[in-house]
Amino acid sequence: MSKKRVLACTVCGSRNYSTVSKDTQTERLELNKYCKTCGEHTVHRETK
């Protein structure tokens, strides 16, 4: 079963991205993405 995961910027906290991944992954997802608010590439972490 798939789960929708929301990613938030670690710098400004805005929730810019969402992704779908498998339910078997237990740790939080971290990706380096472009943040429109900050204007640069930052680490985005999965939120609850």
C-alpha cells in the first residue's frame, strides 16, 4: 500500500512538495529540493 508523504523545507518550514512512497519505509524521507520561498536548494524532510 502506498502512503502520501509531505515534504517541508528545513530552513523556512514551508511545505512545498509531496510524494508517494511505500509503507515499508520507517525512517523519515530527506531530499535536497529547490525551495521557492528561500530561493535556493535546501534539505526537505517528511512531516507528519
